[in-house]
Amino acid sequence: MKRIEDIDLKNKRVIIRVDYNVPLDDKLNIIDDNRIRESLKTINYCLDNNCSIILLSHLGKVKEEKDKQTKSLKVVAERLSKLLNKDVIFVKEARGKLVDEAVSNIKNKDIILLENTRFLDLEGKLESGCDEELSKYWANLADIFINDAFGTCHRAHASNVGIAKYSKEKCLGFLVLKELDNLKLVTDNPKKPFTVILGGAKVSDKIGVIENLITKADSILIGGAMAYTFLKAQGNEIGDSLVDMDSLEFAKNMLKKTNKIILPIDHVVANDLNSNNAIKNKIEKGEIGLDIGPKTIELFKNYIENSKTVFWNGPMGYYENKNYEKGTKAICEIISRLNIISIVGGGDSASCVINMGYKDRFTHVSTGGGASLELLEGKELPGIEVMN
Ligand code: AMP
């Protein structure tokens, strides 16, 4: 597998798959540009090598024609241009006449960003179905394909896997290399004690991780709504808290199999999102658990402070509401004071760490939620495998 530094890029035309799937608000402002900032190292390296650059990315899910209005990469082109302090040519389609024209006029050090690759899904799932012709079309636009979109490496789409198959030369960019190097710290012989912290709402997304890490990890701390599925599996009252009924059996089996799973011992509860909240050791009928309580924070703190490695995925509560962000913030705070290997596996917990201002205190904050979870499940990622 070639790394970007292994290839002679001088004066070449490169096509880079970046991950500009950034969150946008209702007015189409970018809420978090971390993924754009993380792509700059590879782009600047290509500019230093006098390359001409074509960028490919998806943005969100594109299911119907009207999604085109809210999922355009134009806002990303503008932000990228600001961050690079350089023009970025935005092409209003991902394949066709406009692309051919822009590419035939491209000069060294020019940067072209093509429109959302998933717009082509409206023509028959061409992107996400890894259409052969589309893959060849993109591969033929440049001399070298660079995969720098870690966030999509668990998917086999035309713009990452298909294009790689048909490119004459290909390599991994700096962002993907950094992700793989850092995630190795938890997948390959993590320094022990190794603590896994899981939260968020969907247990089903994290079943594979729990199964794979249950032997490697010393403890698995579970907070967030996920915890209620486990507490219910133990026979506790959880009121109207979120529960993943499909994962209840799994939770029961896991709790039988191991004593490494540590659950909350108190909760911030409310009758609904608009009513006052209270801290309680036990949830009662009609109440919703919305965050971990102070005793749980202390309990989790002891485990984290005794660790040499922690991996964290999923917020500890309904953090989008300021009343329920304390648990998640406390985990950030605890880890930020320690000199340990700390890896955050993308998704909501990564946004929390970044937005709450703790990013620099972590060893690594992944840009890919799904991709990092799949790596931790012990799976091979198709977007990486194809680069061999
Ligand atoms: P996930 O995608 O599975 O990581 O879930 C992230 C979501 O879980 C976020 O939107 C959180 O607000 C939500 N969440 C975490 N804890 C709770 C909770 N106790 N009650 C409701 N939602 C929660």
C-alpha cells in the first residue's frame, strides 16, 4: 500500500477523494469545518509539488431531486478557498461536459472541486452502487488517485473503491495515514489498562465493537441512552428512557458473559425535555434518563484515571440540550488532564470534543465515525483494502 510520500507527484494531475461531508445548518452554513481543515495537509503537499488538483466528495444523503438544493458542495468550495487563501474552482456537476471542460483547462496549482458525487445516485445509484463506467470516468481524469477520505473507507463506492480499481497509480493521503496510525494504538496491542467508553443512542451500531473488544479491553464504561438498554436487561426500571429493544438480548448475554461492563449508578432525569430535572440513583416510571449523574462521573473517572489507553465513542447524554451536556463535558475534562493515549472514534463524540474545545488534549479525534467503529470491530475497510 503506497503512502503519499512514496509517490513522485511533481507536476502531476491528481484526483483526491476527500471527505467534505460536513454538518450544515438550516441556512446552509457549515457548523463544523474540521473535515475541511484536516484535508489541507494533503492538498498543500500537492500544491508544493506543483500538481493540478481535482477534489471529489459526497455530502449527506441524496435520495430525491430536491436534496440537490441542500446538499451542494458550493459552500464547501467557498470555505476551502478561504482556508487555503486561494481560488477553488467549483464545478456544478460531478460528471459531464462542465467537468470535461474544467479539467481540460486545468493548470498546475489549480484546484477544482466537483459537485456532490451522490447527486449521481439519482441517475441509478451510480456512486453508491460503485458503477464501473463512472469509476473509470473519474480514474481517467487524472494521473494519480489519492484516497484521503477516511470517513468513507467503510463503504465501497465509485469515488473511493471503484476509482481506485481503475487508476494507474494510487496512494493514501496524510489524513487517512494519520487515522490508521492512531487507530492502531487501540486495535493492535493497546497499552493496558485499556478502557473503552461507549455512549450515544444506538446499541446496534456498537455491538460489533463490544464483541471484539470485550477480550482486549479491561473495562467498558457505558453511558448515554445506550446504558438504558443494559440497565433494562438487568431488570431495572428505566421509565421512558430511550431503549434499543432489538439489542436487549445482546445486552443480557453480554452482562452474563463478562463483568467488564460498567453502568451508570445515577442519572439526570426529567419528565420531559421542558420540565425541571433532578439527579436520582434510580429512574422511576414516567421519567427519562438524559445524562449520567455526578456519582457515575466519579465512578468513570476512577477507571479512566487508571488507564493507559482509552477509546471513546458516543456522548454520555442528550448533549444537544445544555442541561444534559455535563456528563459528556466531564469525560472531556477528565481525559484532557491525563497523559494517556486517548482516541475519540468520530461521530457525535468527536463533534463534542471539538466544539467543547478539548481537541488538542486528545491523542487523536477521528474524522470517521462508521469507519473507525468498523476498524475497532476488527473488520477490513474496503476503501483501504483496494489501495493494495
Ligand atoms: P449515536 O449516533 O448512537 O452515537 O447517538 C448519538 C445521539 O445519542 C445524540 O444525538 C445524543 O443526544 C443521543 N443521546 C445520548 N444519550 C441520550 C439520552 N440519555 N437520551 C436521549 N438521547 C441521548
